[in-house]
Amino acid sequence: MSIAIDSTSESSGDSVGYGHTAEQAAQIAVDDQQLLIDYLDAAVTALVDHVSALTDADFDEVIDRNWEPPVTRGVRLVSIIDDAAQHVGQAAYAAGALG
């Protein structure tokens, strides 16, 4: 995978993309789509392994009291999965649009 990032901008690798400008986002280029598919496969496998090890009580545990109502592990997992599904859809749309 080739990732071209201007190292004079925000330190490369130290951010997760929130608040990036269009120019910063455009600096990321992937030459081998299979690497992204492999990454997604590994991430899904890790998620399934993690969730499989949780008990019902684990899902009900409050993990973030900064929200009202407080967020349980189960709710946070649903939120993460929903975000990931949206990003996969965005990537598929972009790949189709770019041909």
C-alpha cells in the first residue's frame, strides 16, 4: 500500500482523520485495493472474536458516563458497527464513481 502524506502538515500517522481538509484527505492514496479488503477482513474477525468473548452483563456495562443516558458497551458496539458499515458504503460508492 502506498500512502502519500505531506509530512509538513499535521504529523503523519498521529491523527484519525477527524477534521481533515479535503486537501489532506486527498493525500492518501492506496495502490492495492486487496490490502483494504484484507484489513476489513481482519477488523471484522477481531470484532467477532471480541464480541464472542463478552457476556450479557458485559454488554450492559456502562462504559461512558459523558452522555445522557450513559452509554453501555452494547450500545457503543452498535454505534461502531454502524459507522463502519457507512464507511464501507462510502468507499464502495467512491470506488464505483472513480471507476
